[in-house]
Amino acid sequence: MPNNEIVLDFKHKQSAHCENGVVSNLLRYYGIDLSEPMIFGIGSGMFFSHMPFVKVDGIPVTSFRPLPGIIFKRVSKRLGIQFERKRYKNPHKAMDALDEVINENTPVGMLVGVYHLSYFPAPYRFHFNAHNLVAFGKKSGDYLISDPVMEGFEKLSYKELQRVRYAKGLFAPKGHMYYVKHIPDNLDINGAIIKGIKKTCKDMLTIPVGMFGVKGIRFMAKKIAKYPDKLGTRKASLFAGQIVRAQEEIGTGGAGFRFMYAAFLQEAAGYLKQDWLKEMSAEMTQIGDMWRDFAATTARLVKMRENHGENYKQVSDMLMNIADAEEAFYKKLQKITQ
Amino acid sequence: MKVNEVPQDDANMLDGKLKEPCYAVDENGNYTTIKSVGWEAKNIVMQQAWSNISSKIDKVRLKVLDKKLSPIAYYMEKNIMSPKLLSQYTGFFSFTVRRHLKYKAFSKLSDEKLKKYADTFDITVEELKDLSLLKLESVNNAE
């Protein structure tokens, strides 16, 4: 293999969430400056789901975001940006294809698993396979990596990169890579913002299954109240702790993306010249603060190992209040027009 | 959350490798990001998750030292894997992996097969077979 060196002029900007961050950084390479909150809002990244019968390690899955890859798909569709997406059965071919595209001066996004990602903090190295990063060059045999979660550039060897591209398990990346193919001359950013907002309101208010959106929050509130009686001390605290982890783990920017969404609404107000969105932003900030209070109270429960029914009743009530506040919020927001 | 409310509760959860951007409102009401080293609520639930994993690892470790389970079972737990995930990494069938988790089946495995496991766990075959390593491990897992 030719030991060619190539370094693209790629500007790295750290973001809270990897999927938003990779899209934002890739587009910036082509002169399109859209912040992480803008990508998040246009891609309708705001979501909620609580699925008691989908369990990881025996603990129910709670999520504050849609399935991996969805934000990315929606952003490209709503802005009319075409991405080439490829998967490879053969790991060597996947690496050759990556080299080829980089050599054409094109930065390449990839899906990877974080468990074997050497530069990642150890406490966050679980078998999570839907992480995104960009390779934008090669130097002394190493790949130059822009990982949106990290503050600066990172490096990975051929072997390391191949390994994380072929991580196994749920959402196995299978060598998935993507890069920008075509960007239209006129981006309809305002149109994309409106579509993004409408979809978020719809998802949070109208999915006819009780586990999603505002209904999902109420559903979880009812469940959590019963935890101590149903599960006993240890399990109740594990189940409750997992909810807080989903809300605050790396990538949400705080309060299960609620603050990021408030930041988006503030920027959207400027784009659309609709001042009322600034008030909506402030309202979402307050909702975010309510989520933070919920997390702090729940974490205290976990730490004290208390399992009195009344403690869990208290956090359940907090969630009910959040659900009411969010419902009122999306009902106002869905009236948006251009 | 206001910029001056962004918590800086360090519990070494980020390994000193990064600070995490948090979205917060500045004095003029505008959103910005503030880098944070951690938040107590989050540290508590992260530590809870890891101590849960550690206690599982330790239970298996004692069973391996009793020669009820094989070292593969120990390193599987240590790598937070399930038999299914381990089967995907090694290429063995899931039921084969389950059999190899028993000490008796393990003692009959060829070095060639053991190497597939050792490679997955990032250790050598010798380390995989060396039970004395497990006697020291309880201290390391308590971190």
C-alpha cells in the first residue's frame, strides 16, 4: 500500500452529540455554517421513549433521542444535501475505499463502536455502536480523526480504526461510511427549520403508542412510582439510575437535549424573524431545568439507597409535571408557519 | 440553566480526556456552551452502573477460582459482553460459547481456539489460562 500522506483543511468543532456534530462539521468543510443545535432541530432530534420490555442488561431502555442515523437522514432530506453511503462486508475493502475517498479531498464520516476507541474516557466505553466520527487525512500511517465529542483532533492506526468500524453487537456498523456528494446552490434553511419543528411536535404529541413522546413521559412516571414495591430496593435504584444516565450521558448537552433544543429555537427565531420563538426557547429552558431537578432528586435516591414509596412518588410527580409542561409547549409550538 | 449554574463536579468520569459542552443561557439570555468536568447527579448514576458491573465480575471471578466457571466467563464479564456478543466476536456459535464458559469444557480447549478468545479480550493465551491473575483482580475491579 502506498504510504501517501494527506491532510485536508478540516475545521473541528466539539459538540455535545456525535451525530449532530459530524453533520455540522462535514457541512462546514463545504462552507455551510450550521451549528449543532440547528442540525439537531432541523433533524427533529428531540424525542422521548420509555420501553419497559426492551431491556439492556435487564434494565428497561429509556431514550431522549430517535434511533441512531435518523437525525442525519432528516437533515440531508430537508436541506436537499446528497450523501453517498456505503457498507462493506470485507474490512480491508472498507479501509481501501476510505483511503480512496480521502485522496479525492473528501472528508469521510463513519459509524463506529466506542468500546475499543482508545482515546475515549474509560467510564463511557460500553458496547455502544452508533458513534460517529470523521477521518480527514492520513499521516505516518495513522488516520487523522475528528471525533465531535472530543475537544481536539485524535489519531487512530489502521488496525484501531478497522476494529471500531467492525464492532459487533446491536447496531453493528459493518464498515458503514458516508460523505457529501452534492450540495444544492440554494439551501432552504427556513423551510427545513419549519419541517423539523412540525415533525418534533407531531412525534411528541400524536404517536398513538403510550411509550413515546409526552405519553411516554407519563407512562414512565406511573412506572417509577411502583418501582420500590415491585422491584425491591436494589433493582428500583438501578432502574431509576438508568433513566438519569440516559438523560445526562455524554451527548445530550444537558437535560436530555432540552437545552440544546432551546438553543435551536433561539437561533430559529433569528432565521425566521419570529420573535415568539425566543419565548418558546425560554419556556423550553425552564422545562430543561425541571428535568435537571428530576435528575438531581433521583440521583439522591440512588445514593441514599432509600426506597420508601413516598420518595419514588415524589419523582413520579415531578415527571407528571414535566409531561404537562411539555404537552402545553408542543401544542403552542405546532402552530408555527412560515 | 444559566452559565454560572453549569456544574463542575469532577469525579474523574471523563478520565481527564475531555470536558463536555453543556448548553446554558448567558446574562443576556443568549445560549452558549460551557465546558463541564461533570455533575454530581450524573456521577452518582455512572458510578452505580459501574459498581453493578464490578459486583457481577467479582461474583464470576470467585466461581472461576472455585473451578465452576471458566476464565472465559470472567473475561466476558470484565469486557461487559454477553455470550451472544462474544460469539459474534469469536465466530463460535452462541451455544458453543456457553459450553466454553464451564470450567470442564475450557480445560479441554486447544490453544488455537483459546487464541480467538484471548484476541477478543486483548490478552495472551497464557494470561487467559493463568488463574493466579484472578486472585489479584479483586483490588483492580474495585476502582
